[in-house]
Amino acid sequence: MSKSFEAQGVVHSIGATTEYGNNGFTKREFVIQLTGDGENPDYPNFVALELIKDKCALMDNYNIGDEITVHFNLSGRLWNAPGKPEKCFTSLQAWRIESGAQAQQGAPAFDQSQPGHGFDDDVPF
């Protein structure tokens, strides 16, 4: 089982949906430039992600330049070909995409007035 992550960024490119083999397997790749906390605009990070099967249509609602939050699974596999060195492939398989505005609306606000949120001067350490 792969672990789920999310990344925020601006859509840099969107590939076409491509069909592989005779079984109808489809894949669509796209690239985002990461934004948000910890990102330095002087040294941009570009990340390629992929959509597979029925998820390929998720990028139909977005354009280059749109701010999005991508939820994805990190997975990988080994490939061995006779007479060739072993190769490892890593995939970032997106399963949900939200516009920047949707992601911010869905995130709960941090309320410092609630108990347990913040520092208490009575704590002995």
C-alpha cells in the first residue's frame, strides 16, 4: 500500500491522455511548479505527476497557470530486463485535484483561542 501526500503548485503543463496496450489502460501526465511554505522562487521546483484510468479527466477542469492542490500516492516498482541493469520507477499518482480556492475553503482555520492550541505558561517544562 502506498502512502498519500499532497502538494500545492501552479500548473506548468498538461499532457494528453494516452492509451497503452490493448486493455484500455490510460495515463495522463502533468507538471506543477511547487508553491507555498518553504518554496524559494529563485530555485523553483517542478514535479511531474500522473493520472491513470478514470482519473485522467480530472485535469480537464484546469489550465496552465492555475493554482491547485494535488492529492497523490507515492509508489514505485522495479524493472528487470535480461542483460540490463535493474531500474526503479517512482510514480506520483494523483487521485484528487482541487483549485487553490477550494483547498483553502476546505481547510479548517487555526483557532488559537481553543484549549490545547498554543502554549500554556503553567506547564512545568
